[in-house]
Amino acid sequence: MPSPAIVYEHPCDGPDPYYPVPRPENAALYARYRALAEQTARVHFVGRLATYRYYNMDQVVAQALTTYARITGTKAESNGRGKAARLAPATSGA
């Protein structure tokens, strides 16, 4: 029986949040990391800090489910609003 996932986020150390800061040097650093990751098997970037972009948490969860589905060959099902809501086994007709 599937069970829900509960995620808590505490992206800070003291009063300053750990959110990506959109600066050219951060974009350049991300491009270097991404290029390295593309050459390295089984490395996938998901989420705010991993992609140097701000996302709402529903977007991060959808991104994680979609990435997982791509890696495992399963299918991420939509919740009807264009966002991945859960994973289903991939079918041969899909």
C-alpha cells in the first residue's frame, strides 16, 4: 500500500536562508557543476540549491519525482494541474 511522503525543509543556518542567489558568478559555477555531472554516471541535480534556481516546494517535489521516474523507467503521473503527483509503473504502451 502506498504511503505519503512528508518532507520538512529547514534551509537556513541562523537568520539567513540557504536560497540560491541569482548572480552571474553563481550561474557560471552551476554551469561548471552541470557539465561535470553530465560526464559522471548516476549524478542528478534536483531542487533549489542543486540547480541554482528558486522553486516552490511543489515544483521541487515534482522535479524529484520526474527525475526518479526518468532514472527508473517508471512513469510520473500528473495531478491534473501539470505537476507530477505520484509514480506509477511504466507500461509498454506509454
